[in-house]
Amino acid sequence: MKDPRERNWPVPRRQVIRIDLRSLSRLLAAALLCLWLTAGARLSADDAVYRRGSTTPLHGDITSVTRTEVVLTGRTNKKDYRIPANEVERIRWEAESPQVSQNRIEERNGQYDKAIAGYETALKLATNENLRTDLEFDIARATAAKALKDEDQYDSAIGLLEKFRTNHSASFRYYEAMRLLAQLYMNKGDVEKGNAALQAMSDAPWTDFKMETDILKAKVALAHDDVGAALKALDGVIAVAPSTPAEKSRRYEALLTKASCLQKQSKFQPATDLLTGILDEASDDDTKTLAETCIRLGDCYQAGGRTKEAILAYLRVDILFPKEKKQHAEALYYLSRLFSQDGKPDRAADAAARLQEHYPRSPWTARLTSAAPK
């Protein structure tokens, strides 16, 4: 006789129906969930424009791109948003892979080789023309940033930007490419091509770009010890009454550059007065300007032989603005030196250790390690 467990016991009809209905309900729920997720994915897969000074992107479909503006149409309200090109911080294109956002973070953190490799991989896979154009600019921009720290890369960066300028003259990145070209040519010492790029930059319809053109001229003059020419270029920028966040940022940049000119002339008190004025005037939210001003103040105190005041200026960056990575790394470098001079070796060692731990790829870390006794 068979074991009862092996027998095919009949299932009552009601139970069979109950099982079938339960299975059907589950299948239906799963299908509805899939439809909902698919619809949600379609709705979220749109273009997003991130604007300078705003944390809220505009979503929709980009319908037009020129040198001076990007037009985005909302999918729900069908409204056209005309965004000036100088206000566009970045665009996340509908066809863009999530990895590109990570590459942009790497670029901002100074990991240029890693970012460039990621952009190049994305470019090979991209089919959307707007995305391809933006990726070409991303590669050129990251290469330019790398070149501004390593002059051996000048020609490579200039070649990429000149190619972008020729092939994508209608891109909203055009004037930004001109700014980078001007910087590279001037740093390289090719004044003629640098001035041509600056002239192209000055054709932009925005006041902040015209202001930046004069600031770049001033920085080049200052680098060649022509303080008089630098101050003359800055006067017009400083006289502008800013009406936008970008114009305000350019004016602060001009004031910071003027302070460097005064320091170069050993006019330390007027320079520190100017910098203190910026600290009093700038918004608490403008942490980049505040951190950079503290750095310049520390530099000025150092040049004037006021070590303790310099330490306090750099400490403000360390304590108040550690998220401003570029300035924070510089502050830690100088603190590691000045604390030693002030007879505080433990605090000097702490600053050096934090610089090496948090900013291993920073040029300030490289400077620290190259200056260390062998």
C-alpha cells in the first residue's frame, strides 16, 4: 500500500478557484506596478537645467540652443523658459547616463584624469547630438583645468577648445570656451591669440562676461608685474553696480585682485582694509568669496610679517569654510608652516596630517611633501 503522502489527493473545487483568483490578483498587481514604474521613468527622463545661484532645476524638453540662451519647454504646462547661457551651470540631458554626474563631481574635486576618462567613455556611447556637444566641452574644460596646473598640457587643452570653438560655435558653452582659451593663451605667453579670445569674450551680451574680460586682463598684467595696467583694468569693473549674482561675484573677484595688486606694491594696510571690507559686505551664503578673502588676508598678513594675524585668517577658513575645498587645502598648508614658525609644532603637524588625509591630490599637498626634509 502506498504511503498516503504520495497519493494525489483531490483538491476541493472551491479551493482550486480560490488559488486561481489569488494568483490572478497577484499577477494583476504586478502588471499594474510595472506600468506605474514605466510611466514614472518616462516622466522623470527629461532634460534638467541647473542654474547658477539656484538649487531648483527646471525640467522639460530643450527645444533650442544658441550661444546666448537655452530654451526649455515644460512638459506639463507647455511654457517656454528662456535661460541666458551665462546662467546655465549645467544640463542633465534626457539621454545622459548617471555616471556623467559622478564624472562632473570628480572634475570639481580635481580628479581630472578620472573625469576625462569617464566623459570619453560616455561620448563613445552617446547618440544625442546635444549630449555629445556637451561631453566634448566637458572633456575640453577638464583638460584646460588640468593644464592651468600643468603647463605641459597647454597645447592639448588649447587644441580641444579650438576644435570645440570651430565645430560648435552655436553652443551655449561658446563664450565659456573663449574664457578658457583666453586664460590658456595668456598663461602660455601668446598675447596676440589671448587678446583675440578676450575680444570674442567681450562680444557676449552680459555684463558679467565683460567684467571678467577686464579681470583676466588685470591678472595677466599682474603676473607680468605691471601693477599699473592691472589696476587700470580693474577700475571699470569695481565701478559697476551689480544687479545679478554673477555681476556681484565678478566685482568681488575684481576687489580681491586689486588687493593682490596693493600687496605687490607693499601697501599692506590698504590691502587689508579692502579685504576686511569684503568680509563685512559679502553675504554669509557666499562662502567661496568669504573663504577666498580670508586666504588673501592671510597672504597679506604674511607678506607684512604679521604671523599671528595670518594664522587667525587661515584658521577662519579651517573652522568656518572647510567645505570650500580649494581654499581649505591652501589654509591647511599655510597653517602647517606658520604654526611651526610660531612655536606650535603639534598644531603644525595636525594641519599637515589633515591636508594629506583629506586632499591627497591637491597641489598644496604636493608642495608640502616636496618641501618636507628628506
